[in-house]
Amino acid sequence: MSKNREKELVSVIIPVYNAERYIRSCIASVLRQSYLFFELLLIDDGSTDDSGNICEEYAKRDKRVQVIHRENQGVSATRNLGIEKANGRFLVFVDADDQIHKDLLKIYMQAYTSNQVLLCGISNDLIDLEKEYTKEDIENKSILWKKENFMELFAKDYVNSPWNKLYDANIIQKNHIRYPQNLSLGEDLLFNLTYFQYAPTEYKLITLPLYYYQDDHTDSLSNSFRLDLFEIQLTLFGRLEQFLKTEDIWEEKNQTTYYRIYWDRLYLTTQIYQKRIKEYHEPEVIKKVTRMLSHKIWREVEQKCREYALMNWKRRLKKSHLYFLKKFYKDY
């Protein structure tokens, strides 16, 4: 670690909402960091359980812990408040039901260079948090990615989340980058795409599993039902396309991955609506599926999938299923 970074302050921001079941282990994983120069911002977003009191307990024990209580406004507004209150040169976001490896901040600070964005691996096995890593381990598990290969990184699920990244606070503050508060899903991706517009064009991925992620996150797409889920997908992929074009990387290899994921995401959205219909038989959801299946985006994405030879037998089978659904719901 260079001398000019050995005491750089890192702000760890944790939005907290009704997380009493996990928050102690989450906070403990931050406080046991081998890198000592950090502040921990616990933003209590109007919790109705004992989360707020637990946060206060830790603030009394460790002067690096700050607690801010507020009325419930959602995770985006909560993270934004953390950004505004942070004093660190770097920012790290952690969710209240997750944990981080004891050397996460040290590894970040050792690996950081001003011309790269740092990302780390994610695990759902707590055993990974106890592993020890040498300098050689870190070097051997570090992969450099150019922005030209952005969609490959996206496809490996390293782009969307805020938890696996070291953010340069100067970039965020200078360009006033904030989480959009008008979305119930996908705000992380929009924040990251904006950040990547101003950040270095080379990404260093440290594939070591330094972040522990709870499998039962309720905000993952597979666990989500929202009546506006289809519209959210249109917004997210529209913004992603805009990013690729703005960065001049709207090339065939990126388009191929983009349309493959887009088609699969649209189909998954249909499946989520279908599951909801089977459980609750809500007329507004049935109408939503009918309108969704008639939307022009299907033709546009499918045409591109055919152009890039992406319509394999699985997607053709799923297309047949969509055709059946469209006929089935035509009278609604």
C-alpha cells in the first residue's frame, strides 16, 4: 500500500431498515476490518423493530460509528443521505443483512490505482469470510477489463450491484451522482451506469469472495413482483443502450450480449406476472400481461436475436409459450 493511501478515509454506508435479525453480524464484519481508517455510517430508515437501538449500541462503543435516524424514505434516499454525510475519500456500500471479509478495505486500498475501477467477488458462503489471502492470491485473482468488454462484465453480474465496488467519492460529488428515487427496482444499475460514465475506463476485478450476500434478498428480480416491472425493464435496458452508445462501445459483441440478456429478462418478467396471476387472479395483472405481450419491444429484440443467431431451441420454445399466453389472454 502506498504511503499516500495508508491512511485514506473510507466511508462505509449501510442503509438499515428492520434488520434486527442481521445487523449485528453486519456491523461486526465492518468493525473487524484490518484497515482501520474508516467511518461507518448507519442510516436508520425509519425502522420499526430494534434496529435503531442496536445501531446506537455500536455507536457508543466505537467512535468511528455514526448513526442517523430518519423517517422511512426507501433505500435510494437512504444511500443518498449517506453519500451527503460521508467524509471519506472512498465509499463502500454494504446492505444490512450482508457481511464483508475482514480484509476487504485493506485489499481495496492496496489494489487501488486512480486509473481503474475496483470490483470484488461475491459469495453466499460464510466460510469464505474466514479465509486468509496473500498478496500473491490477490494478484493471481485480479483480472483487468476494458470498457470495450463491458457487456461481458455485465453478463457475469458484476455491474448491477453497489456492494462489490470501491467508489471514488470525488467522482460522485463532482458530478452529483445519486441513486434515482423514482424506481422501486434497478436504481443500483442506473447509479452505476452514471458513475461509469465519469470513472476510469478500465476495471480491475478481484475475484476473491470478499462480500457475503444473503440469498434471500427481497430486491432481486427473481423475488420481485411489481405491477410496473415491465416498464422498469424498458427503462433499465433503454438506459443501458444509451450508456453503450454514449461510451462508443455499441459494437456487435456488446449488442449480442445485450439482446440475449434483454430477451431473457423480458421472458422472466412475464413469468413473474404469471406466477402472480396464478396466486391472486388479479385482473390488472392479466391486463398488464396482455399489453406487455403486444408491445413492439418483443419484435425489436427478437429480430436482433435472430440477426445474432441467439434464438436457440430454448428461446424458440419460450417464444411458443408466449404465443400461447397471448392467445389465452386475448379476450381480457
